[in-house]
Amino acid sequence: MNRLRTILLAEDSPADAEMALDALREANLANPIVHVEDGVEVLDFLYRRGAFADRPDECPAVLLLDIKMPRMDGLEVLRTLREDAKFRKLPVVILSSSREENDLARSWDLGVNAYVVKPVDVEQFFVAVRTLGQFWAVLNEPASDAQ
């Protein structure tokens, strides 16, 4: 069974989330998309807690992760995931408006797969998210530990 895996979008800004969702839909991806609004909800989804307790036990195709979020920021989420063997290989793309060198350096140090600065221009944002979605959802295969 080769079921399409979920794209998990973690974004607290309603406007940015809607733009990202529109761009992913416009990319004609068949993958289901789940939107959460903070780092705590990311971990609840991944660890199947609370509202996500009944979801299938599978890893998303990719996590599109904002840095600046309430309750738990994206870098803390990334640190938690990279410390857990179950999520160490989960593709994580930081999708943030932050151009701070410290955020970029910390993201790479924590093992992010890609870092995309959200363009202010809506069309550039759409192109960036569509490209990310197509790459990670279509071309990415789940990591296999079997040789």
C-alpha cells in the first residue's frame, strides 16, 4: 500500500497559512495537508496526542515549519524532533519571515533540510511553496532502514 503521506504545515499567521495552503493546493498535490498553529500542536500531531490521538501512525512527508510561533517556537520543535530517533529523518523545511543569521545558523545546526525566507511578494511565496510541496511530497520517499 503506497498511501500518500500528509504534509504538515505549522504556521501561526492566518494570512501566511492561507497563502501556503492555497499554494500547495495550486500545486495539484494529492497529499492531505494538516495545518497546526504552534509548536505544541506540531508535537501533539506527531506523537498522536490530544486531538490527533486517533490519526494513523505514520510520519508526514514533510513538515513546513515557521520559527516564530506561540507556546513553542519552531527551533524548539526541530530540536525535539532531531533528538527522537523516530523523527530524526523527517524532512523539515523552515518557512519563516526571519532573516536573522542566528535563526538560520541554529536551524542548520539542528538539522533542518531546507530554510526558505518567506518572500513579501505573494507570487514569489506561491512559487516557493508550490516548489517545496512538489519536491517533498512527490519526489521524497520515506526513509528506509532496510538494506
